[in-house]
Amino acid sequence: MNGLLLLLHRLWLLLVFVPLALVVTTLAVLGVISLRWLVGSKAAGRIVAARWARILAWLLPLRVSVRGRQNVDPSQAYVVVANHLSMLDILAVFGWSGLDLRWVLKRELRQLPLIGWGCQILGYVFVDRSNRDLAVEAINKAAGRLEPGEGMMFFPEGTRSKKGELLAFKMGAFKTAITQQMPVLPVSIVGTYRLMPSGSMFPKPGRAEIWIHPAIETTGLRRLDAQEIARQARDSINNGLQD
């Protein structure tokens, strides 16, 4: 983008996008709370969350395309793992994965007005990172409650990549998948780094892609096999980034 267009887009973000995003997010949380209270269904997240992400992406604007949607079996629950390049990754995966996702969040986020309550209703996992054993127990319990069409979402690099390269994977997601005997669904997120790299305050308009790879089965495996499952998932994700 040239200088003038960049300036106009930043003004759009500050004067239009941010206020609208706050309104849309508030309405989404109220919608989740109302649906859960009225019909008592976990479908509240599936009904609201993807629409929330798609509306915000449209306002940025961020256009997302999907490859490999046929690799998502709606009769199956998954541990979903993806590379992490940007804050935009959340919108891309939420809006276009086709799954009702559960996220692992810091315990402090539960205190946020409305948002913390809405996330708790949706079954997100709040963990105390200073107590690893309790965090692992909470994640495994939440994963064990997943229903068909739902996924537990992990960014196994543990942080956003500073330079866009794929970092080493931590083992937590893969140990959870093996403990629950649940397939791992690798997802490559492409293009978000150039639009909003780590440390940037202003996203640029543009296009991104998510590539959903074939699931990796964990049936019959033991926690000792987590390293091999992580290697397979990382290879799949890296192949999507190189294509």
C-alpha cells in the first residue's frame, strides 16, 4: 500500500473498525449467553463464533480462502494444531475451520467483563500457567468433553513467530491428543504474517489462506509417541507454508 492509502486505512481502523469491533464482540457475547440460557445448547458457540470472526475479517478487510475442508469430519472431535504468525490467525481459524473450537486461555482473562463470562460458557479452558499439573488436568478434562464437530485449539509453537518461520513445537497438544485417543488435525495458516506480524498494531488489508491437512490418528499410541506425532504435524504444516 502507498503512504496515502496506508494512512486512510489506519484512520478507518481507528475511527470505524475499532468501535464496530467492540459493538460486534459485545453483541456476540450477549448472543452466546442468551442462546445458552434459552436453549441450553453448546451449539451457541458454533452459531455465533464463526459469524463474529467473519464479520471482523470483512471489516478489516481480510479475505480468507480454505484448502482441505474435506479433511474435517463433522462426526469427529479433534485436537487442532496450527502455526502462529499473527493476531489475525484467530479470525482465520475461527471463521473458516468449520469446527466449533475451544481455546486454552490465561486464567486472568476470565475476569474480563462479558468476554470472560462468554468464554467460560463456551467451554474455553482457563489455566494457571504457574501450576503446570493443574493446567494439564484442566485441558485434558475439557478435551474429554468435546463432542463431534468440536476441536481443542493449540498453537504448539507457544508464541507468535517473530520472523515468520515455523518454530519448534511444544508437546502439550500432542500428549493431550494421545491421552484422549483423539486425532490431531494440522492446519497451515498462510499470509497473515505479512498483514500483521508480531509486534504490529495495525493490520493491513489483504488475503490469507488456511490449509487443513489430513488428520493424524493417535488410536493405540502412548504419551511416549508424542514426539513422533508432533513431527508429523509439523511436517504437514510446514509443507503447507512452502507450497
